[in-house]
Amino acid sequence: MTTTTLAVLVPLLPFLGAIAGLLLGRTAPGFVRPLAVLPTLVSLALAALVAARQGGDGAVDAATELTPTGSVPVELALHIDGFAALTAVLVTVVAGCVQIYSTGYLRDDPRYPSYAALVSLFTSAMLLVVYSGDLMVLLVGWEVMGICSYFLVGHYWETPEARAASLKAFLVTKLGDLPFLIGLFALATDAGSFRITRILGAVANGGIEHPTLVALLLLAGVAGKSAQFPLHTWLPDAMAGPTPVSALIHAATMVAAGVYFIARLLPLFEASQAAMTVLAVMAAVTMAGSALAALAQDDIKRVLAYSTIGQLGYMTGALAVADRGAAVFHLLSHGAFKALLFLAAGVIIHAAGTNSLAAMSRMGHLRDRVPDAYWTMTVALLALAAISPFSGFFSKEAVLGAAEHVVTGHTGHAPAAAGWIVLLAGLVTALLTAAYAMRLWQLAFRGHGTEAPDHGRQPLTMTVVLWVLAVPSLALGGLAFRVLPDWFDGRDLTPTLTTSVLGTGVALVGGIVTYATWRHTTAHAAARVPLGAVAAHPEGDAARVEAEAIAAHEPAYGDIAYAPDPSDPGRLLLGPLHRHAAAGFHLDAVYSALFVRPVRAGASLVRFLDREVVDTYVRGAGTLPRWLGAAVRRAQTGNLQTYVSALLAGTVVLAVAAVLAATGA
């Protein structure tokens, strides 16, 4: 079987599994779980085989024209180079782990068949984006992911939080997709094709008339999809969905699509110094702002959500300094440890009966209830904090090293200002990342007080997946940075001495200071707020416990000042900035004032005009004929003498009028 045929099957199998799962969900429920898991695992095997055959050599290209479309044809095309092959492996690994994990996590959920089908469709759409060699076909996968995210984030539609989060995710990402679509058409018009290879050829030959405008239009769509400032606000609220969905969206699909897209068309962005500078500023603000927000969150999933935003900022920062190898390297390592973080968080939420870190900090021996989640999450947090030898160290240092090369003039593909912006923001974010990683670990696993509830051992399908993902979180970076340059442009990804020392140093400082602050506040806490009903969730399946925790946990989606924990180091470290950081620096309030309220006011005005003006006109237009009809109906008495009298009177009137007219003439 040819490589092209195998590549076609990789996204096709999850799609067919989704269709079959939807059709058989009610009639043959026993087939739902195999149809969810097996197609994804087979796709994983095929994606690995495609990657092995591609081997980091020349790209695999194949195309067939779908339909004649005039001067700019649309083609069903494949373009599989080194980082496309590896990204597909990442997507299928995470999707397979999520599907296996979900068989235990949502084992009693009546909507599991539709959930599993949507996850398979989501996976298929992302794989289509990864392998596609035509931008219009890529756009299909891009939009299908948006639809799937809407339904999956709103899985717990009984809760208002889930309904609002799904709608917000859909609207914000669509807001970015509008300029993205315009940019795609402008790019294809200049290049004369939607084929990625031809577009890159046109860029190399200077055939794009307005590269800055096109790049900025595309960047708006990327900011929405990959949750970059200022269109990142949907991602923390998307935590209202099931935890496996969060793992899938954050680790391998949706948010990774935007980063992958820029990496695919990076020469276009390099053609505009202004676009690269804008990308660097966007990455810097995203990195630092999200790290500050993560340090102030009480919801464990929202901490991880802001963490994802920050790590995506590192990826876009690497792209801003024209190093797609470092960007995709961090995308791969981040996918492994972030999927592990979310899936371990799901186990912890089930065990604790809450997603509140403040509540967990008042539970004793929680780590003893979930030993698998404790050890694997520790590995993932060390990778997140970029501590050597865990995978995050090598990929994050590759990003900082790329920025250093721009600053020192070793590469001229990006402006020096972009290098300084990314380097300084990356170091600050490394400090903050280690701080909030240590804070999460201390509050979740080192709490004191009422003994944590015992919900029994987690299903084997959930715990095994954690250990599977722990392996790449520990070993991927150290093994990959020596191999990946052969897959990405031949760029050296070895950490430089300067950035290694600085990055590791600031990370250690962040972790140590947070730990010391926690020990200090714990020792001097006068009293603790009783645990009360926050953790009093009944024993049950993980999905139901999580849904109840989402519905009951006010801080995640409402008042941030609920039951503060005096031992929380984030409050002391941030000081007066804490409240603002916990509220996401009030960007939602700003958007509400600038966009939501004016739109609602406009809608109210339109409704008033429709009801009071248009409806009044319509009612008036109907009333006049009705009155005339009533008058005519009164004249129709059925009396012949009346009719004859009226006829004679009318004749006399007409005769008199004729005489008067003739006399006047």
C-alpha cells in the first residue's frame, strides 16, 4: 500500500467510526466503545507508518482536482513533510488516549455515543488540517473542529455554564475566522491557487502583492483558534466541558491548529517584518498575561487552561523569530504533558468531588486516594515548568534559544525587536510557570484538614492512560531534540548555554519562592474555612461528579472571592494584582462593554422598531381594508328597493356632475 493511500486512511477511519457510532448508538450500544477506540488506534498505527516512510525526507505530495472552479481550482491534495507526519502521530496518540480514558470516565453517561462520535469527528478534522495540501480543504477541517468544539464543550448542557461556554467558544472563534477567510481568498487570488506548495512558491518569487495585510488577516483567525491575545477568552470558560474534551482540545486539536497553520505558511509571515513583530508582541502578551492569570485561579482546570494559553504563546513566539522547528518541537512535547495534566485532573476532581483548589487544600491525604494521578501529574508539572531532564525543558529552551539567535544576529529571518520581545517575555513566563505549577501541586496534594472522600479506585482504562502519557512527558524532549532537526529544515534545536542557565534559573527561583511562600502562609494561617458542602458530592461516575462540581463551584465562573484559602501562595505573590488576574484582567468585561452591550442594545432597538413601527404599519394596513369591508357589508342589506334607490341616486349625481362639467367648459 502506497504512502498516499495510508495517509488518506488516517483521517478517514475516525470519520467512518464517527458515522458508524452515531448510526449504531441506539440500536447496538455494545459497538459504540469499539467504534470509538479502534478506528483511532488504527489511525495511530497508520500515522506512525506514514511518518516512518516519510522519514523527514522530501515532502509527500499528491493531488486531484475536486471540481473545476475557474481560475483558482480547489484540489484534494496531500502535503506531508516532516512536521506534518509527527503532528499527525501526536494527534492520534492523544485522541486514542482520550477515547480509552473516556470509556471509563463517561461509562454511565447516556450521551456517551454522541460524545464518542464527536471526538472521532474532531480527530478526523484535525488530521485533515495536518495532512491537507490545499487551503480550502484545510478550511473544511478548520470549521468542522469549530462545530465539534461547540457540541463537546456544551456536553453538560443542563448547566448554564456549559451552554454559555459553548456559545462563547463558537462566537469568539468565528469572529477570528471571518478575517481568516478573507485572507485565504486574498492569498489564493495572488498566488492563483489554493495549493500550499504553489502559494509558498509565489511567496518565494515575490508574487504576493500585500503580504503584510494577508498575514495579519490570517493571524486574526489563528488568534481565535489558538486562543492568543486578544481572542483567548473563550478557552478558560471551555473548561465547562468534560475533562477528556479539555485534554483533546488543549493538547492536540483546535488550539494546535493555529500554530500548525502559521508553521505551514511561515515564509509568508517572514515576508513581512511588521507581521513578525505583531506576532511577537501577541505572543509576549499572551505568555506573560496568561501566566499571571494562572497563578490566581482557584479552579484546577482553569489553571491548566491559562497554562495552555501561555504555552501556545511560546509556540507563536518561536514562529515570530522564524523557527518553526522549535515551535513544533514545543507543540509535540506540550501535547504529551498537557494531555496528561488534564486527564490526571479529571481523576483528582472525581476523588475530591470538586474542582476547587481551595477546597482541595483543606483535604488531607488526597494524594493517597489517587497515587497514579499524583505521580504522573508530578511528572507533567515538572515538564510544564521546564525542569531538566523532562520534555518541556528541551522544547522550551529551543524556543528561547531561537530568540537568542535572533538577538545575537545568528539568523536574519526575523527582526531583532521580535527576538528581544520573545526572549524577555519567555524568561518572565518561565518564572511564573514554575510558580503556578508549584502552587497547583502544593494546594492539590499537600492539603491538611478533613480527610479526602474515598470514591474507590479509578477504572483501569483511566489510570493506564496516565502512565502511557507520562513516558513522552519524561523522555520525549531528551530523545527528540537530537532527531527533530532532520525533520524540520535542519535547524539545530540543542539548548544554548545562556538560555538553559537563565531559563532553568528563573524556573527554580519561581518554584522555590512559591514553595517558601506556601510554607510561610501555612504555618501562619490562623484558621481555615470549613470544607462544608464544597466537597460533599456523592460517590458516582466521574462525569457526573464533574458536572455537579462545575454547577456548584462558583469561583470557576462567578465570584472569585469565594472561600479564600489563607495558605494560597498566589494571593501573597500577586498582592493587589490577584483579583484582577483571577478575573482574566477583566477582558470579558471590556468586550461586554465594547461589543456585547452595544449589540444587545442594537437588538433591542431592532425589536422595538419591528414591534412598534413595522407591526403598527402592518396592522394599520390591514385595518383600513377591514373598515371599508365592514362599511360595504352594512350596505348589502338584500332589499331590492334600497338597491334601486341607490342606483337612481347615483345616476342623478352623475348626470348633475356631467351638466356642471359641460357648463363649466
